[in-house]
Amino acid sequence: MSVDLDRLYARLAERADAAGPPPLSAVRARAARRRRRSLGGLLAAGAAVVAALFGAQAVLTPAATTPPPPRPWLPPAEAGFTPFDGTAPPVLAYRTPARFGMTATLGDRAFAMWLAEDGTEWVGGIDLTVQKMLWPSLSLGKFGDTNGMEVSPGAILLLTEQGFDNPLVQGGSDTIIAVDPDLGRIMWTLPYSFNDTGRVLYDDTLVLSRPEQGRVEALDLRTGKTRWSAAERTLATGLNPVHTAAEHHRTAGWSGTVPTDRRVVLHLADGRVQVRDVTSGRVERELAMPVLPAAGELTRQEYAVDGVLYQFAGSTVSRLPLDGSAPAVQSTLGSGLDQARVQPCGGQGRFCALREGPGDGATLWLVDAHSGATRWQQTVGGEGATILYAAPGVVAASRGRSQVFDPAGKPLAEVDGQAMWVGSGNLLVLGEGEVSGHQLATGTRVRLGSLTVSGFCSWNDTMLICPTEQGIGVYRYAN
């Protein structure tokens, strides 16, 4: 499973710790444990078997065509930024003070969850066209912790934890609570393990992998009933949607985009790769990709992008065309990448790789997963850096400072605050107590409004939706 949401939860925990009571500090520890987790003895024992079974398919230096360099960067047209009143009453007002909140935007609707200081978890929806509630905010009862939410057109999934006295929870276990995004009603609940369960959310289906149980199942989002299941043991990172490169662009929020491709990829502990239809579970194709041994503190990382499955572990990357047109091949990445976090940064096998250094600095690379070559390298801010990629380039943000690079690695801007790509190709910047817009063509910073954010915002091409101390506010930042 990709690590995008784990990074979100770790950042969410850091915000919560800074805001007040400490229970959410466990989120950071869970995310760190999950990044370090591998299947341990199982994979160590299986590595030799995999090598024997499929080693002939692993080619160390593929004779692949090197993708062309990125096109010359052209500045986007200036955005029609417009000031807003940050003191306007929130659309979803908190009934009691909250520890933190987070939002997700889908077109002209936004959804929010927040955890009150008394432990009550809430969820609400907003019609952005009229800036009104879709339905009365729904209380889910009290919890000791949370792992946030995931949203698709079919359901809002609340990833709750420590609901020991909550009637929605069995035995205090981690529990998924599915809420109807149209009506604001609970549709179903499901006990699961956040640390030990992979999740891929589609518009009508949730696919879950349970490696420790050797089982994969797909649930109907409306009913929670099983659509199909398979007695297969995936790797801890072996459940992946098939995304296009554009679906990895961060132009609406922190969490991932619901995939449009109706396939799900299972990378199994014995090295098999199954490409299954999401609705029926039918195996469309079974392939082979040797399991790369995990190295260091980071587990292996996997992504299926533009019809190719990529697997990163240590300084090695392997790739497998999902149409079966070629066997799996391996490449060696440049030095220093063995402890890097990776994520897609454009098509044709380009990935951003971020490695935090021993001091305040970190190194950001753009690597070619086909050849193993480094396209460019930059020094960026330190611990906890966030990487946001979109067509205009890369934002690297850390400790209240954002650096912006074009796809070829040329510095474009450096701004105070957390910069975020918007649909125009320009930037929204969340600063200390204010929001501004940044025109990349001119370098002009447009002050939009005073706003103190207490959680994670989301946005569309004209609206910014943020948790504040009073509730969830909606702010029109562009025409």
C-alpha cells in the first residue's frame, strides 16, 4: 500500500500534539511503526524461494528507453485571487472546543471530521455552491484516538480507535465507520487493524488486505457486505490501486485521489502479482515480481502508475508492466537513496525521493525508475518535509517554509508558510495567521485574508475549506 496516507496521519498527529492534549501522539508512533514494518521472518524465509522461482525474470540493468527530459517550464496564467473575510462564521460550528479537524473536498462538496476535547468524534458535510451544511453534523460518540478519514463519492470512512465504551465498537478495537455522504447516516461499521490492514478506496468499493490473516476482501461501500474475497497473503505494501500520473497531483488536498481505473493490484508474499477486477474480484492477469528485501527503517514502497507496478526497497527499484508485455526488471538507484521516501512525481517512471538528513536539512531527488538515473537533486527543509507534486512542479515544505521547483529542478520560489498547488498552476500559501496567493509568473504574493488554521485544509479551484478554532470554514479565494 502506498505511504501517502501514512504521511498524512503522521503530520496530523504532529498538529494535534502542538494543539493540546497528548493522546494523538500515538498516531505518529503508529505511522512510524508502519513505515518500518515488514513481514519479517516470512519475507526473509521467502526471499530465497522467490529468487529461485522468479530470479530469471529479474534483469539487473534493463535496456529500456530513457524517458525524455521534462518539457521547458512555462509560467501559468495569473490566478484571479480574491480576498476573503477570515472572521466570517464557520459553516460547521463546533459545539464544544476541538483538538483538531480535517477536511476533504470532492468537486462542489466538502466533508470534515473533528475530534472534540472531550473525545467525541464528529463528521459533517458542506454544499459548497451555497456554503451550507448538507446535513446536521453527526456525533459518533467518544474515542481515545483517531486515524482521520478517507472520502469517496460512495462513503465517508472514519478510521476510529480506542472506542472502549462506544456501542459502535467491538472490544475497543480499531473500527471503520462508514457514513452516507448524502444523508449523514451511519451505514455500517467494521473492526480492523489500522497498522496491519491495507486499504484502497474506490467510488463504490473498499478493498482490504489482511496480510497476517492471508486474506483480501472487497466490500460494497453502501452495505458493507463482502463483494468478493480471496485467500491470498499480500505484502504489507502489496495492495495498490492503478492510478494515472495525473491522479497523484496534489491540487485539492492532502489525501489521495479516488482511482478511476477499476483494477486493483495484489503483490503477494510469494512473488506473484495478481491484477483483479475491483467489482468482481476476477483475476485478469497473474504475473511475477520478485520481492525485494526491505532495508533500514523504511519498508518497501510500491505504486502502480500508468499501468506499471513499481517496487522500491533500499537502493533498488523494480518495475513490472501490468499488461504482461515484459517481465519484471530491476535497476539500481543512485547513492544515498536507500533511506528515502518515494512518491510519483510525473509520468514515465519519474519519482520524487526525499531523505531527511542528520541535521536540519533534507535532500530531494527526482529519479527515473526505468534507468535508475537521478534527474536532479536539491537540498530542502528538514524533518517532516512534505512533498506536493502537480504539473507545474514540486513543492517541498517544512517548518513553515516552502521551496518550489519546476519539473526540471529549477528553483521557482521560496515562501514563508505551507504552499499548496491550485488548479490554475499557482499557489495558495497558509502562513502564520493568514492565507495568501502566490503568482508564479510574476512572483507576486496576494494577501487573501487572516485565518488561523487548526488542522488540515482541502480546496478546489475557487474555495478553501479549513478547520479553525470555531469550526469548519469555507473561504472563496479565487473567482
